[in-house]
Amino acid sequence: MAETTTEGPVENAAIAAPDLPDILMWAIPGFIILVLAEIIYGRVTGKTSYEPRDTFTSLFMGTGSNAAGILLGGIAFLYLSWLSQFALFDIGWAWWAWPAAFVLDDFAYYWAHRGGHRIRWWWAAHVIHHSSQHYNLSTALRQTWTGVFTLQFIAISSWLVLMGFPLGMIAFVKAMNLIYQFWFHTEAIRRFPPWIEAVMNTPSHHRVHHSTNPEYLDANYAGVFIVWDRMFGTFVPERDDEPCRYGIVKNLGTFNPVTVAFHEWFGMVRDVLSARSIGDAVRFVLAPPGWTPDGSRETTAMIKAKHRAAQAAITAHEAADPSAGTPANTSASAASPAE
Amino acid sequence: MFAVYILLASLAAITSLAAANAALGGWTRTRINSLESAVAELAADLVTFESDDGVVAPDGRAALAAERGGARIGLVVTQGDRYVTRLIAPGELAKATVTPSGDLVITARDITLPRVTIALKNAQTAQSWASRLIGAPPPTNTTPIETTPTGELGAQANG
């Protein structure tokens, strides 16, 4: 750790570490009350949707994620404590360090989250959060059991540690970030005023992120500030004419929490063991989800390309014959009765 | 020990919430009402899919639809108040069998939808679809398959 002095900018480092509460633990009763409130709200208004087995699985995954965090979080803490000796600065507990840590952590979260969708090793853990076909407050709690194992948390946190932010501060702002991300997992709120939607991550933006509509895939990775998506070209607004279909491109046919937790790991191991070369084995782990050597499965990029081709065919067809409807080869049709 | 109490309390809380969800209702088990609706689900999930040849279980809990111009078969099963779809290529399944009562049992290598039983109660229809699913030639010792919707028979998705 960088040496602490009492002069100049690093004077802040001399401020004693505050006794920070575990705000995530304190928030849990609030989460439970809000889930119950949303269930009742949905029952009364029909604006939100819950299914009991889906709800139980989501909440069970959240509980398991907490347990895994208790068991494995210590390893991450030990590593980050060790890493802190290489910090470039000793930023300490100055007041300005708090908002700086919060914003920089959110910036790091954006990239880690984006990686969580583009690198199968991280997706294998993150897919759990997307595996519900519902989008409600219980979905927010559907979290991975294997996040620490993927080293994604360490990847997010390491650079803040290396900059010199105290570990306690990093943990605190990370908890604030997670708490912020809870409430916007809802269909009960349509949109906020434009100036809020322009800056903050909101239910509308995050609904897009949880959707499998080709237009919405790989978008809106933000945690708190949607500006990161706007800056780095991944922002997609929710459209009223394109209702969100939630889940993953190959939805799960089970509510079994163990299958939910490990299905992608199982698939990845099976793919690696069947790989015909070391290069293919590496790509099965690090390439985007859906990658195969022969293209027999689809990545999100392939799905989006297929959708664009279908849309182009519709446009061309309409241009050639404005009175015609949708061309047959791009529409759902079923002409004959069932056998 | 404190952590164990916390986890047990959490388990009680989430069970209570799911029970409250079940007691309050507000959701309905979905069903597949027609081949058109099954194909629409497949088209939405797969971006493009069309079919004019398929079968819907009479209880609306599963459907199969052959891809037009291709050898693959779309599978739609209900999952609570939602649907789950798969596009099955010939030879992709572990097996597809027919029970003596005429149920079609699909066993996949996919742990997220390992087994689906479609209770067609018609061995001829079930055998025909089983053959198509595994990419084998259709049975030849039978009369032509009826093209009317199946009757009051059931299907069950096991996950």
C-alpha cells in the first residue's frame, strides 16, 4: 500500500476508516416486502406478472447466491487485500472519494457486465440472472452461485484497489450499486421523465436488457448510469411497438435450482470435452455464448444478422409490391390442421 | 451458526413469498390452442420459422411442428404461464419412443429440457413423429396418418 502522509492531497488518507454498516443485509427485509407488494400490485392491476414456481426459484437462487458469497467471498477479500499493497495511490476516506468510487465502480461494472454477456466463461454464471421468463422484483434476486469462481468480481474490483480506494469503500459502493439495481426489475413503472431516462438506468432500459427480441439483444449493460451504454454504443431504447420477451434465447424447461445454477457450466464442460482441437476448446470457453466450430448453434450476433436479413426481405418485398403483406418465408404460418 | 439461522430464515421467507404468490393467484397455466399459435411461438423464439405440418396435444400442453422445407422439428411445451421451445434436428435427440398406450416420449441430451411426454394415445401418429424426430424413415406398414386434430388426449412436459 502507498505510504500515508499528512501533507498535500494524500492528507485525506489519514481520515480514520468509518464503521460501515452491511447495507445489503439491511436491505434484504426491504427486498422481501417490496416483492410481496409487487405480487399484490400485480394481482390487483395485472401490470406485473408472477408465477409461484418461478418466484420460488428466483428467490432460492438469491439465497444460494448469498450463501456462496459467505463461503467464497473471503477468498476474494484475501486476494484484494493482498493486491492493495500494489496500489498506486492511497486515496483514503476523503469525502470526494465516495462519489468517485461509486462512479468508477459503475464504469467497471458496465464493462464486466458486457463481458458477462460476450464471454461464455462469465456468461455461465450470469445466465442465471436472465433465466426467468418473468421480469419482476424477484428476478432481481435470481443471482448466480458461481460468480466468485469466475473471477468476475475480482476483475471488477481489482483496478479500484490498484488505484488506491479502500477495500471497505469499494465494498460499500458495490453494495449501493446492487441495491440500486434491485428496484428497476419491474414492469410496474413504464418510464420516467426524459432527463432521468437520459442519465440513469431505469425499468424501461433494463427491460430491454432482459429481452430476447433480436432488436434488444446485447444492449443496456449499465448498472446505475445508462450513460455508459450511450457512450459505448450499446444503448437501445424500449419501443412501445416491440413488447419485451424476457428470458434467454433457449429458455429453460425446468424450475430446478440446481439445473438453473449449473446448466451452462455443464454444457461448457461437455463442449470442451468434445472439442477437436485445443483452439476449439479454448473458444468454447472464451468465445461468445452459442459459438460452435461449425455454426450449428447461434450466437446473438448470428440471431441479429438473421433478423436483419428477415427485415430486409420484408422491406424489399413491400417495396416491390406495396399492396402485398409479409412474405411467407419470414412469417409464422401454419396452414394445415394438426395431424 | 448465525449465518445458518440467517439462511434458514431466508428459506422460510422465500417459501412464504412463493406460497403467498400461489394463494393470491393472478396467473394462469398457459396452453397451446392451435398449431398456428405454436408456430407463432417458434417463430418468435427462432426469429424465422414456418410450418404447415404439425400436431398439438389436445390438452394444449405441447406441440410439434415440422419446419417447412427442412428436416427439423419445432417443439413447444408449456412451462407454467410461459412456453419453452426447441428446434430439433434429426439425430439430435437421445431417443424418441412410443409407449404401448400411444404416448410419444422425447428424451433429449439437453439437461434443461431432458424429457417430454406427449400423450397422443395414438401409436400410429406417435410412431410417425418419433421416426421424424430421430431422422428415420417413416413406418411403412400403416395406413395414412389422419390429418384431423387429435381428440381429448393429453401431453405432459417433464423438466
